[in-house]
Amino acid sequence: MMKNKLTSVAFILLLTIIATSFIKLPYYVMKPGDAHELAPIVKVTGGNEAKGTLMLTTIKMGEATPISYAMAQWLDYEEVVPIENVRSPHETDQEYNIRQKYLMDSSQQQAIQVAFDAAKKPYKYIYEGVYVLSVFPGMPAEGIVQAGDRIVGIDGKKLESSKQFTDYVQAKQSGDTVTIQFVSDGEEKQKKIALKSFANNSNKAGLGISLTDQKKLISTPEVQLKTESIGGPSAGLMFSLEIYNQLTKQDITKGRRIAGTGTIDADGNVGRIGGIEQKVVAADRAGAEIFFAPNDEITPELKRNIPDIKPNYDEAVEMAKEIGTHMKIIPVKTFHDALDYLIAS
């Protein structure tokens, strides 16, 4: 009898564990990912090989369940992040993934531009249209366009920028109609849509989409990046260093294992990223000797919203001390800060 009761209790506990593993909490759990060598990912046609290694660092992040939330409180280097710090209020899982892919694609193009500017190599941009990042529920675009679609024209006018599209729509009123030409899943489509006022601004009418520009960079020599399993813009700095190193005869790695993180803009400025503590751990586990960390400036507004916020560099230094690594943490504000350090050291 006692054995049967214990078996029943064990069975109930097992069912409870299985059931709670499917319950989603309004949090993400963030943990160290991997340090990926960039040479197999980045290919510059006719590019030079390096004796050392440049690496991008990643984090692993998933929606929290009761079990993963509880485990994160006890496991080293895991962090619980409120969902609103990761996703917009109306953003679906699909839209979040598409936004991450867009940010990665844009980061790659900006990294190419920065590296080519530094190496004095030619490139050009071709405008491809207005890229749909998300669709607001209850607005006219819902069910017609989706995240990842590309709007190429409106009322027969070919688009040259997202600003042109926004200005055209904002000049109209609720109830006015527009005809958009767009590409969805590789298929060209056309649809007539009546505009609607926004719930939080009755004086402003629109389709209800979050959008940005989509451009394609053409470079000489050609650059190919295989990043299907990597999302977000935080690898921008390391991409630019790898591309530059393949473009030029000097080897800035000098046989070293070099990791880092940070967004990159078209002017070569390195931006703040999330999860830097976990990326320091990932780099250390991969045997990195040098780690580049964004030395970002904390604005007064950001400090008001997050009183205990610190620059990425400070966070990286603290984590390096905690894990007892011999890896050098190097602060950078620009691409040239990182490049100059590697050349001089």
C-alpha cells in the first residue's frame, strides 16, 4: 500500500513538472552562450587568412517557465529579465524573431561599410523598400501585411525611403484609402487599404505598422556572412574587425584569440548591448585572451529609469574579476579604438 502511495505521489510530481514546463512567465532567462570563431562565418572573396582568431560571443535566452525561473535564482551567471525589456508590448514571437534577424542583417551591412571605409575599398547601397517590423493589432494593415514584408510603392509611387512613405500617409486622414504595392514571401502583391486613427492619437491616421528602411550593400570584393543561427546586432564590432582583417595584408590577430561584443553604426561607433556578463563567461570558456567591451556613456535619462545601470565595460570588468579570468577587458567606443589597440599591442 505504501509503495503504491509513493508511486502515485511520484507520478503526480512528474505530471506537475511536465505541466509547469509549458507555462510561460512574463520573463526571459538569459545565460552564457558560445564564442563563435568568425573565419568560418565571414568570407571575403580573395581574403587573407589569420594566424589568430576573432570571435563573436552570444547568449542563450528563452521565455521563462516556473522551473527555469526557479533554477536561474540558483545557477551561476543566469539572469532573469522582464519581458518588457526584451519585446515591445504588441510584438509577437514571430515579429520579435524577424526584428532580431533584421537587426542582424543591418549590423552586418554596417560592419561591412565600416571595414571597407577603413580599408579604403569600394561599396554602394541599393534601396529595396520599406521593411515591415511589426503590425499593430486592430489596425488596417493587420491580416494584409506581416512582419518581414517589404512595401515598395504606394498609390503608384515608387518608394525611395521610409520617411517618404510616412510623410505621404501622415498627410491623409482617417477613412482615406491608399493602395500599397508590397512583396510577401517572394510574391508581389497590391492591396487597397482604408486608413484608421490610432487609439492613443485620434488626430493621427495610419496603417498601423512599425517600419524601417531596407537596403542592400554591394561591395568589391564580395562579402558573405553565414549567420542563420545568430540574431540581433551585438556582433557588429567583431564582424567589422574580421572583415577588415581579411581585406588587408596585415594580420591584426597576431596569433591571439580575441573576443568581444558591441553594436556598430555606419560611422564606426560601438554601442551598448545586453547580457555582457554572460558573454564574458562565454569568451573565457573559449580561451579568449582579449575581450572588447563597449565603453558606453550612461545618459541622465537612462540613469533615471535604471538607477543602478553601469557602462558595459564596468559590468564586464566586474564579471572578469568574479570568474578570475586572465582575459584582458579592453574598453572601446569606436571601431578604431579596437583596431588601434590590436595594431599597437
